[in-house]
Amino acid sequence: MKNIKIDNREIGPNHEPYIIAEISANHNGDITKALRLIKLAKEAGADAVKIQTYTADTMTVDSNLNDFQIKGGLWDGYNLYQLYQEAHTPWQWHKELFNKARELNITLFSSPFDESAVDFLEELNTPAYKVASFELKDLVLIDYMAKTKKPIIISSGMATPEEITEALEVIRKHHDQIVLLHCVSGYPTPLEESNISTVADLSPRFGVIGGLSDHTLGTAASVASIVQGACVIEKHFTHDRNDKGPDSEFSLEPEELKALCYETKSIWKALQTKPYEMKEAERPNLKFRRSIYFVRDMQDGEEITKESIKRIRPGYGLEPKYFNQLIGQKVKGVIEKNTPVTWERIQKS
């Protein structure tokens, strides 16, 4: 497994987590909100912003037959066409969104949902592609994306290991710049169903960089995934959850995204140091360890007893492990009580 690079940003286990703020439909049909979200994501510390490139017609057909109805959940009562008509990011916005991201020096890329979207994103020189969980089985589309030779981040919601392997094999016919995100496609996903330990299995099982596409409420699952080896975190992002939209209820607000960026990158740093190695923060406290002190005035040649020495703090004397060895030894010179015991103050046998 090797690192990948998106917009000259190295992504892999030896680099800070790559944080993606997913705008999705949280612009609520207003380009001003979409542009503002890009700015807020940059200010929060995200590495990238992701959008989605489709139209209702490239996603489904306009039908009220039962197959096309959504029953239950956040989008209850919609048919699929109505949902995508409301949630899509207009294609005429894309160029302005890409330009704004480049102006702010934050990466922007997209999830295309058909070949025409890939062609369109290529015209805009997208630096990467994202495969949504629901499209993991569309191997024709994945092959079309992979032919561009751009890095591909792929979510694994609902997929079996065999389905994941099939999709990865299609990409690997063209390149190996792949990130695989563990994902549970529940909106929102209950924390107890997030199965974060799966993240640790992605790299050894599939030979890819692993990460998490997180649909839980809050940031706990994302933060925990860093300990499991996540190199990439994707989280839905909105200006204000009260500004109701198709994805707002399970999206982070700006201060939460800022906390996510800080906490995940801080935990990654905490995992980099070698175990059992003395840390610089500890060195000033060495003097507060226990050591052996004389607790009585003693004369030259006087024999040390259990009553004349004690294991106490601070740590300027001999280590406590020498306590029994010192019993019966004779002191060298006059010793004042509360003096640390050193070998120089002990007569040689």
C-alpha cells in the first residue's frame, strides 16, 4: 500500500488525517450558501470540500410508481425524482465553486453519478473522484472514472467484501490511487451501529488506504476511527442545522467541523511517538520520583539501618531498588539528615 496524492497533499498513514467536508445538498439551492460553505470549511481546517454532480434525470426517472417512492426516514413522502431535483447542485454552479475553492486554497472534488458527469468534471480539471456507496455496484461508471487516472475515494456502505473487491479490481486495471472508506449508509447512523473497528480491517484486507465516511451525529465516531487507522474522514457539513435541508440533520456545523479537524489531527500526532520513549514533557518531573534519603544525622563510619534511610520524593538520591543493599553499609564522612544517599557517601567494602 502506498500513499496517494490529491492536489499535492500526501494522504496515508504517515500524514495527518485528510478531512473532507461534504456539502451535498446543504446549499439548499442557493449558490451563495454553497460558496460560503467552501469558505467556512477552509476556516475550520478541512482539507477538501466535496460536492455531488448529477441531475434528477441522470439519477432516476420521474415516476410515482411504488418502486420510486421513499417511505420512512428523512425523505419520507418524496419520490426519487423529487428528492434529486431538490438536492442536486446545478451544473452551472460548478465552475464558480471550483474557482472559489482554488482561490481559497482548499481542494474541491465531486461524486459523479453518470458518465456525462465525469466528462463535465474532467473539463473542470477535478483533482479526484468520489464513488458514493450506492454507486459501488455500478462497475461501468467506476471503470469510466478510473480511466481518467485520477485518485478515487470509494465508500463501502451496504457492500459485501466481495462487492468491494470487484470494484477495486475495476479501478486497479487503470491505477492504484485508491482510498476505501468504511461507511454505514444510515441517515443518520446510530453510533452503536457505526462499526468503527471495521476501519482497522480495510488496509490489511484490501491493500488500500482506509478511512471513514461518517453519518453518525457528532464527531465521536470520526475521532475514534483515527485510532483504528483512518487516514481520511468524510463528514457532511452545513452552516446551520436549523436551516433545514435534505442532509442538514446529520451534518456538522462550522464549530463542530473545526473541533473535528483539531481532534482527529491531534490524536494522529499522539499516535506517532514510539512507546516507552522518554517524552520531553516528562523530563521536568524526573526529580519528583522516589529515591533514598538519609533521615538521621550520621557520623563517619556509622552503620546504615532501616531507621536511618527512607524511600521518599524527590528523586536526587539512589533509586529505591538499592534500599536493602544499603542496610549494614557504613557512611563516609559526616551526614546531615535529609541528604540524598549517593554512592560517594558510602564507604567501599
